[in-house]
Amino acid sequence: MPTIDLIALDADDTLWHTEYYYRQAQNHFVTLLAAYHVPEQTALDVLHRIEISNLTSFGYGIRGFTLSMIEAAVEVTGGQVRGSDIQSIVDIGRGMTTHEIRLLPGVEETLESLSKGHRLMLITKGDALDQQSKVDRSGMSGYFRWIEIIPDKTPQAYADILKRHDIPADRFVMVGNSPRSDIVPVLDLGGWAVHVPYEMTWAHEAAVELPEYSRRYFEISHIDQLCDVIRNIEQISL
Ligand SMILES: [Mg+2]
């Protein structure tokens, strides 16, 4: 009898590159503001502060990020930013909704292999429209029994998903790149968590303390190690 009922995977920067596109957009934003003599670090610092403060109003994702870029541009230029530059910022945001989906190496092979013996779920947070579009464009949706797009990955959000699918936390594994979103809330609930760090992490997602030691916590350097870790978890939890 398998001891794990459900393996859930994060999408952004776990299955495919995402943060890369945010950094690229930020670079465009900084270049645009250089024409107003705004130093790069000032532009980035103000943008980050406004992004965080806007999370409660606009949520995670491209729309909130675009509105934050506009608000930051207004602030750092003292209200002098031109309408044509606001249009350019909106265009930067729109461009982010259609970029190609670049899978991380080993993702498809791992999903194929895991889906043979386990039920898989994709859990991603952010704008429903954008996240659904990425899932569709990725070509990976067929490997997942369920796809959950939620506003934020809080312990309550995970608890609600497990309750809805009638899965005990100790038979649930979450896999992802973000300590804040994918690891800590799941360990807090009594589930298993596998951290696969991505090459860059948005400061907000990294800014939590990982548990010093938990027998239900694993870190791997590459997703192709995931099948071995799942086998290991199933041994330990027997
Ligand atoms: Mg992620």
C-alpha cells in the first residue's frame, strides 16, 4: 500500500522559468526610469516596497506587479512620468502574459514517471487567468489529476485543499522552490515538503526561516532526484 496519497507540485520556478521574466521586466523598468535620472537601486527598492504593500490589494502575479511598476514610476519621478512611459510599463506587463513557457530540465521525465504511481496535483498562486494560461501553454496539464490556482499559499489554503480531497496531511507531499509558499506552511500542517531551490528567488519568497530539522523536510538540487526522495519518504512513513 502506498503511504503517500497525493504529491503536489508548485509551478513557477519549480516546473518552468518565471522569476527570470520578472527580472527581465524589472530591467526594462529600470532602463525606462534612467531617462528621469532615477538610480537603478532606488527604482528597484521603491518597486519592491510597493509590490509588497500591494499584495493585500492586488494579490500575486503580473497584474499586481504591473500596477506596482506604475505606482513606483509615479513616486520616483515625483509625478513627472510621461503617459507614453506609463503605456510602456503596461506593455511590459502585457508582454509577460504571453512569453514562451520554458520547462526546467528533467521536469517532463519526472512528471511522467511520478504520475505512473501517484496522483499528482499542481498548486500555484497568483492571477487565475495568467496561471491557467501558463498551465495550458506548458503542455504538462495531462500529468495532473487536479490543478489548484489559489490567491495565496497559506496554511489555511493547504488545509482547505486537503480537506476537499479528503487527504490526511501526513500522506501529502508538497514540492516547490519557495520556502515561504511551498515548504513552511505544509510542514506546519504536518505534511512532507521537498524544496527544490531555483537559481534566483524573489526576496519575499525566500524571507522565512526554514525549520532547522524536520524529518518531513527534504532538499534536492534538481527535480530529477524527486522520484528517489518520494521512494525514501514512502519507506520512512511505512
Ligand atoms: Mg514557485
